[in-house]
Amino acid sequence: GQTLTVTGDFVHASGSIDGPGACYFSGATATFQTAALPAAELVFATSELAAPAPISTAGTSSLHHNNTLSADIANSGRINVWHLGNQVTGQLTTTASSVIDLEIAQNADPQITFANGFLNHGMIELDQSVGFNRTVRLNVSTGELVNSATGTIHAQGPNGTRTLDAPLRNQGTLTVDTNMTLSHVSETMTNEGGIDIAAGQTLTVTGNFVHASGSIDGPGACYFS
């Protein structure tokens, strides 16, 4: 596919950005004044995604390194995180089709920090598609990450580490198919749903944890440290 590379200040006031290719923002501030993000894949590197009002997306946004999503985003599409230094300072909302995929797809550490907690109705993947031994990490600074009854958090892949540093309230499914750490230094993590740990894998929990209801199951182990 082909790529349109944009550097500097860019405002999408109306119209469309479409097609099977990608729009790649590098060192850019991309402001979207439309009700929804464009249909074409949006790729960001050392850039900001801004919007003056809440904006929806059903497409794909991919984050390389050092990006800020300052817009309030209603996600029913896919957000890929491939590198470190990414942050979401706006408010994220999700639908059942939402996918947030932190994936070791290159020799880099996929990491993102959400300034505010959010309600996950879709899929959060801590994933790997290539064999590099890197660090996958999702942080929430303030407020709960609520994994709703329709939500799934899935840790998978053979190499590297998977860490969810957030005051998680799990009401849905947490599937641990590779070793994973669940932690938060100050807020309580709560399970009200299902946690399934695969054979030979360990879910390590640090900090305050309450198993209020639901299950912690599977042939793996839950290690409280």
C-alpha cells in the first residue's frame, strides 16, 4: 500500500481521507474537526491527535513512539500500539468491537499510559507477532480500568513481558496465555469476572487485590507478591 506522510500542523476540517493506504503523521499535530476520524489507516510517530469535540472512530489508528491522543475518542475500531512513550490524555470510550492491541510487532516496547480510567467493552490484547524479547505495558494513572461483562483482556505470545499497571475492575474475562503481571501501587484491583490462566503460565499480582466474585481458574498459577 501507499503512504501519505504529513509533518507539521494539519487540520482535517471536512471532506474525506480514504483508500486502502495509510496517512502517516510524523512530528505533526493532527486536528480533526469532523464527527469521526477518516476511514484510511492513521499512523502516528512523535505526533498529537487532537479534536475540539468528542470524535468517533471505526477504523485503524497505529502508534509508533512518543504520541499523545488528547482527543476524547469513542473507539469501535482498532488502536495499535507498537512503541513506547504513548499517552492518552483525553477520555476513551469503547464498544464491543473496540480493539486495543499492544503488540510486539517490531524490535520495540509497546507501551501506553491512559491519564484517565475507562470502560472496556471490547478487546485489550497484550500480544506478540515477532520473536523479540520486549516489554508490553499498559498503564492507567487515575481512575479504574473497568473490563465490562463483554470485555476481554488477553495476554499472549511466547517472549517478553506483559504488564497491566492499573486499578483493574474485571467484570469480564482476563485470559493469561503467557506470563503476566497485574499491579498498581495505590489503588485496589478487583475481580468480579473470570480469570483463566493457561498451563505453565503465571499471573503475578502485586498490590491490593480483592476477589469479590467470579473465578480464578485454569491449570496455571496466580502468584501474589
